[in-house]
Amino acid sequence: MKISVKVDYACRVMAELARLHGSGTLAQIEHLAQTEAVPANFLAQILGKLRTHGLIVSRRGNQGGYTLARAPEEISLHDILMAVEGGCLHLSGNFQGRSGRRLKQVWDEIGADLTKRTKSYTLDRLSSKNPTEMYYI
């Protein structure tokens, strides 16, 4: 299984927004791109998806920027995955043959476990206000 670059970038940017949460500061694209090493033009697309799915809010103008729509403890990795990719595990849809149905059951079980695990990690667990503090998942 491979986590897409888009999901990786989205999670990193959301962690930075969680760090800024409650400070009253709106994050501009340039700050997010530089802080999390994400290309700004690609970041604009990702932020659009996150906004559409209600995970962030934006304000236009000179003093504009982005902030979380909810508290960091209320946004999970699963929420980000759903916003960016539409799911955790995508199956081909071909379950024919002798083993097809059983294999689908196995993948569905793995998908359910993956969903449960990604829901358990929220942004408050991923973000640290102290830049030297590291979290390992």
C-alpha cells in the first residue's frame, strides 16, 4: 500500500494548521508551502479539497489565509484521507474467480482496521507546539 504525495502533503499542512490553532493567526499559502516543503501550486489544490470537505476555512484578502474549521482533536487522519482521496483502501472491483470473494472479505477486513486506526490519530496527536518535539506513529 502506498500513501499518495497528496495525502502526505495534506496531513503535514493540517498538522501545521493545528500548531497555529487558537493563536488567532491565519496561515497563508506561502507560509504553509515553505514550512512543510510543499509546492505552492499543488498546495492550492489540496487546500481546496480540505475546504470543500469542511476541514479548513479560508478568508480572502490581504489579511486572509487558512485555519482549521474545528479543533485539532476533532479532525482525524481519516477525515483528511476522505477529503483528499475519498477513502482509505480502494479495491479494483473484480472479485471473480475461485478466490475473489474470499479475498474481497480479507481486503474489507483490512480496510475496516485501517479506517479504525486512521480515525484514532487526530491532529492534536500529530502536531506539537514545540518544534523540537517529535511524534512517532
